[in-house]
Amino acid sequence: MSVYDAIKLRRDVRAEFSGEVVDDDTLLRILEAAHRAPSVGNSMPWDFVVLRDPATLSAFAGHVAEKRRQFHDSLPADRAETFNPIKIEGIVESGTGIVVTHNQARGGTHVLGRATVPETGIYSTILAIQNLWLAATAEGVGVGWVSFYDEPFLTDLLDLPPGVKPVAWLCVGPVREFQRVPDLERFGWRTRRPLESAVHWDKFTPRSDD
């Protein structure tokens, strides 16, 4: 699969997990790809916490379900109706969670390239997530990014030390299929912006679709 094919096929997987657990060899290949991501000053500020204990997966799934309910209840009636069929997690179904963490202190005080833009540290960790996602897609493995949680809850659940921030819980597992159309488009939550709306030449031009 070419990188362009992986980019086009990549989906935020929720309901398509097969129920099988990704094997360790495949998982380590995917994590190797993530670990090869570029990072500011070669600081590699990420870590990967692999979670398969059913009790941990269930505890997090319960927390996420409550956060989903709270979000649903905050929506206007028409948006709540659109949101109802959208599945926002596959924590238990995937069988494997990977929590990607960020440590801004890694690399020391003087990280080459981060002096004037400190956010390049967290950007580096996000690049590792993108590498992981594309490698998983090429392996026929689905990834779902769960963001309905309170950070202190996840920090306590994983006993993360001070200074280590959870950036993403990724549900990772083999899939029956990859949806051809992303769920948020399929269910009418939001459509994709066309490329011409995102490309600017020589200066930024405000667009009506912003």
C-alpha cells in the first residue's frame, strides 16, 4: 500500500473492530513506525502505554460513556438527534488501547528548535500518532482516537508521573472493513472542506466556509 493509499483509506474506527486482538509482532511494527516520527531537537517526547487488561479497558469505557452522555445532553435537539447514531469509542471491542503520552521535559531545557515555539514539543508527539495511524492502516489494523475523557481520570487510571501528559487514547485492532466515507460525514455531522478552500497563495485569504 502506498502512503497515498494509506492516507485515503485511514479512518477513525469505532464500530468496525473484528473482536480479534492485534498480534504482538504487528503491534510492535506499528509502534516502531510511530517511534520513527520526526521530533524537535530529536527529543522524542512520546511514550506508548499498551493496555489490554479487561478491567482497565472497562473502567475507561465506563468513564467515556458518561462523558458522551454529558456531551449529548448539552446539544440542541437537532444536533443531539444527529449525534445519537455516532459511536465515539471502541475501547473494549478493539481489545487493545495505546495511550500516547507527552513529556515536555525530555531533551532537557535547551531543546534545539523549541526555544521560540515551545509547542513544537507536543507537535512532535502528534506526528508520532500520525505515523502510528498510517502504519496501522497499511497493516489492515484500525485505530480510533478517543477524546471524551477527563485528563485527571486517565492520569490516575494509568498512574502517570508528574510532567507526563496523556495526549491520546487510541483503540487499536483488526477491522472487518474500513468505511469508505468517514462516520461524521456519513451521519451528517460535518462534511469535508474541499482542498481549494484550504489552500492560500502568497497571503491568507479569509473564506466563507470558516
